[in-house]
Amino acid sequence: MRRVVITGLGPVSSIGIGATAFETGLREGRCGSSPIASFDTEGFPHIYAGEVNELRPAEILERLDPRNWGLSAVFAACAARLAVRDASLDLGAIDLQRLGVVIGTTCGESRVLEKLTEELRAHGFERMSPELLRQLATDRLAYGVSEELGSCGESITLSTACSASNYAIGYAYDQLATGNADVMVAGGADSVCRWVHAGFFRLGTLAKQLCIPFDRDRSGILTAEGGAALVLETLEHALARGATPYAEVLGYALNCDADHMVAPNATSIAACMRLAHARAGVSPADIDYICAHGTGTPTNDYVEVQAIRQVFGERVPPVSSIKSMLGHTMGAACGFGAIASTMAIRDGFLPPTINWKNEDPSLGGIDMVANAARTSEVKKVQNNGFAFGGNNAIVVFGAVA
Amino acid sequence: MKRLGISGWGVVSAAGIGRLALTQRTQSQAAAASRSLEPAGEYPPRELRAIPDFDVRKLLGRKGTSQLDRRSAITMVTSAEALEHSNQLIDDSTRARIGISLGTTCGSFKSMSDYTRQTFEERKPYLVDPGQFPNTVLNCAAGQTAIRFGLKGVNATVAGGPLAFLNAVSYTANQLDRGYADAVLTGSVEELTPHTAWSIHLCAGDDPTILPGEGAGMFMLESLDRLNRHGRRCYAEILSVTTRFCPASELEKMPAALAACVARCLLDANLEQRDIACVIVSEEKSFDRGEGVEFRGLEQVLGTYHYERIGVKPRFGECQAANGALQLAALLCADHSGRDDKPLGLLTATDRDGYVGAAVVRVCP
């Protein structure tokens, strides 16, 4: 089996676009929450989200015409282009048939869906526009990336909700490890939308303005959006072209709670962690940092910490949630987690959990890297992802040995 | 990829509920039935290919079925048949390594759209029905099916429209090759609702032969070793699957790309062109006119070798993500008497965005 490394990072987020800006955002503990602009918030008590306000697709994209694609595909394509540039990957010098794309998502082209719904409400089904209908299919997210890069290998969109980017990274890792591909672009994308905002509010799990994971007074998520992409390649391929690997993918695991569509299950999540460790060839003691799923809901954070304790016992490494900064970017969340994990390993720091004020005693005293990033040697990171449908996916990254 | 055995399968379509219904209709060459769905007024002026008498509560009982949307219900019924057929033992010693890999177009257009409508039409925009929220996520069907049958292994929802089934199979092949799972219930699903029907109608232009349909096929895939070890019958083997993307600037290369996929599949399976007994394509009408990606692609790779084309669209309609699964179901239900012991079928698929793919299947009747 070939070793698989990360050589490029492409974040399109509310705290920064591009690897440098994103890393600065993480280190500074930048908060990406802002008043919602993408839909009419009249009548909603909570009106904040982690929207991407600064993106100018035309300045990033080289091939894709954003007018013909939904916003989530545009996020994915911009993220992919940024990742490829960050990797200094010359697409003209590689076998494009051995370049594959795999993108994760929760809602796919949700803005397109909203526009179509507005059309059918206003004028009936017969007046839905074919142009929008052609943009709706969820496979368009990976296709947008393939189109932007001109890749000719596989192009797959995995729609496994809020852990989808970890599924994508895992699949990319497998394709490279087995020799089916030389380079893979993996990540995720989603767009802020009205129905998801309403849905989480209705469940009582939407925060008012700030997402405060692990805090005693946490009240829920902030919905958020963006695109996260990583360039993965075999170590051999990276070294041959003179690229510097940032980190290595050591292994991953997936499982399903098969219990409840919405509520997470600690025992099942713990089982997923153990499986990920076994596949990555690590023990809990080897993990220097856990990039948490950390949505900021009372339930998730409690269950996640319980699961961590079941596996790590007394020796729990620092656990922080970048959702405190980004909000919950849905299908892109683990992709941003993977980017943050890679930066932590490469540059030796722990991203913070910001907005934290009050200890929650039920969490039993974890180190959530409260409020300020911390310099630290980071050799192995566990990136958590859980989702509706009990779709758990955990990836382990390590420094390149 | 290692060869995958199908140890059981289920199907639901306009031809009926279950393998037997499909086999009977196929072999009697009964004409496809046109069905309407209530309320008729919401559907476009086209014949529909709806599943006859589909009532999930009658089929699976009332418990755990009342909040399901149509695509989740179809998935669950089809999965129930596949699980029963495959004789898998599902208990605490096995369930952690038995999973689901399900292809979709965009989840449920209707569920997401209805939910969005509630945010506009209710007195307050947040007075949405919380019980319906899980239906708005694309992985709902796979998640609900896992809960019902206690499947705790990999749970994947793979997008892809006409290629969704081939993608789901590729995903499963990877999971099994890597040893992450022992058996994966693999398939794809599409529901017929005003949303999908109008979507198909509006994009079909002037072509009256495109009929909105629905259905699902679910296939229990496992390694041949495991299947044999447990004394399970193997109904078919999936020998290889390959998919490929053609950027818009190179759409004229799609036939060649498909030919390359087929060639790769044959190579991976150690086969020759002449070994293929029958072909099931996704774009039948243009194929029969001697046009389109699949006709030109297969011409390049299969040349003049004789093979039979098994048609599916007239019977099933246009089923988007479910097409691929129904192509395989049609292959398995076809009358193979007069062919080799274990005839080989080639499935191909193409979509308007530049994706092409193929799979080779050995039928074991």
C-alpha cells in the first residue's frame, strides 16, 4: 500500500479564503459569525450565520463559469483551485486520468433548491426553469471541481451529511493507497439556506449569535457555509515532483449508530474512534490533538466528550472546536477540520475554541484550548465527524515520518 | 477490484414490488403499465411509471414508517427484500461490518422543497415540522434503513444521477477490497413526486418517450469467499466497474471515454469483447437510432461482436438515480436460456454533465 500525504490546502470560509488567511484566522481566533444576507430573515428570532462574504469566484476560477453552476459547486471549485495552487501542482504535467475528485455535502445545491421552490410557489411547477433544474443534482459539486481542474478520473459527490468531508478524504486516501489514482482532490461544500436555519431553530439547537462549544451555556449551532479542499497524493508522487508534504493520512473509519436519525450515540462514536486508531496504527496515547465535531449543541458536545473518555480514559488530549469560529459548515465541516489538523501538524499550534466563558462541569474538565491558539508540537491528530443518520467518520493524520 | 458476489437482491419499480413481479412481467413481455399518482392534477401531462399500489405501511407495518418520505420508504421496502433473499445473519456479532451504499440524485427534492415552503407559508418561518427535518438530508434513506435493520457498518449515500448506481458499486468495492466491511447492501433509489416528474418533463423538451418513473434496486454485495464460506447462493458477480469524467471542453471525447471504461472493465475482469452476451445502456432511444455516447462508445470497443441489448426504459421509465440499479435488475430477470451457462452483461451509463461509466456482471442463473 502506498503512503498518502497532503500537499495542498484550499479553504473558502467565513474566517478566511485561501490557506494563509485561513491559518491567520485560526491563530487569531477570528469569529466568522455575521448577520445573514443570503435570505430574508424576517420573522426569525436568530439571524446570524457563518456566511462567506468575501468570495469573488471570477478572481479564483480559471475554467469554470460560475453563472452555470450552483453556489455549492462554486465553493467546491474555488476551494479546489486554491488547494491545487497551494500544492504548486502543475496540472499540465500530471496524468489527468489518474486525478480523481471526491466532495462531501449535506444539502448539495440548497440555494438552487430554494430558487426552484420560489418559482414553483409563485407560478406553479410548470414554470420551474430548466437551467436551474440542471444545476440541482448533487453530483454537480464534484463535477464543478472536475470541470475547474480539467480532471478525467473519478468524480464523486458523497452526501453523508455533516461528516461527508471525512468520507471524501477517506475514499481519496483509499484510491491513492491502492494505486487507483496518483492525485486526489477531496473535501466538501455547502451553502447557508433558509430551511436548514429554520430546521435547527425548530429543534432548539440554533444559537443566537455565537457558537460556544463546550461552554456551560452553549445553546446550539450557527449554520454556515463554504468549501474546503485538500490535495492528496501518494508520497512517491509528491517527492518525485519536489512537493513538500504537509502531513500524512494514517487511516480512517466509518460506522453507523443505527439508533436515531438525529441524536448521537456515544458508544457507537467511541467504537468509530477505536476503529480509526486501529486502522491508523495508533493508540489513544499517540493522539496529540482532537479536532472536535464540536457543534456547540448541549447534546453533541456532551456525547462527544463521553465517547472520547470511553476511549482515552483519563488521558484526554486537547480537544478544540473550530466550529466556534466557522459555525457549522455542514458537509464542508470535516474538510475544514482536516485543513486545520494539517496546519496544526505542519506549523505546531492548536486552534482554539473561542467564545468560551464558563466551564461545564458535566464535561469533566477537558482542555478545549480556550479562547487562544497555543503553540504545541503536534504529531498526530484525530479529526472527528458525526452526522444525522448516525453517519460517523473519523480520520487520523500524522506528521510525515 | 476483487469480484463481488450478489447473495440476494430486491427491486421495486413500475413493474411491481419484488423480484417475482419483475420477472413475471419481463418474461411475459407484458406491456408497461401507466399509472397515475394522486393528486393527478399536480403531475405534468406525461405518462408516469409509478410503482403500483405502493403503501409502505402495508408492506412493512406502521411502526417506524409514518414519517418516511417516499424515497426512504422505497429504499426500505427494497432493502427488506434484499436482506431476506441474502440470508445474512444480522446480529451483534456481524452488524458492525454490514453496511449500506446508496445512490441518489439529490435526496428528496420534494422533502427539501416542502420544508422550504413551510418556512414561507407558516405563520412564522421557523414553524416547520421537526419530524420532517431528517427527510431533508440526502442520507435520510440510508440512515433510516440502517436503523430499521440494525446495520452498523459503513453507511454511505453517493450522488450521481444516472451514474449513481455505478458510483455506489465503486464505493462498495472499495470498502470490501480494503476490508472495512463484510457485506454492503448496495443500490440506488428514486421517488416519483410532482417535483421529479416536472423536473424530468421540463428538461425532456419535445421527447414524448421520456416518462417519469421511480423505483429502487438493492443488492447485497460481499466477497465470493465469504459468500461461499457461508453457503450462500451467488446470483451474479460484479466483475469490474469504471467511471470517468469528460470536461465540457472535451465532450466530444465522451464516446472514447466510455469505450476506455469498457475496455478497462474487460481488462480488469480478464475478458474479451466477444465474451459480452448482452448490453444494457442508459440512453436507449439514441442508441437505437445509432447515435449518442453509448452507441458510438460501444461501437469503438465492441465493434461488430454480436450482443443483445436489453431495454429497460419503456418498462421502468426515466428513474434517474435508480436507472443503474434497475438496469442490473433487468439483466438478472432476463430470460438467459439459450445463452452460456453464466452469461456476461455490460451495463453502461452516461449523463449530460460529462460522466460515463461501465460495469461487467456475470449472471449465475
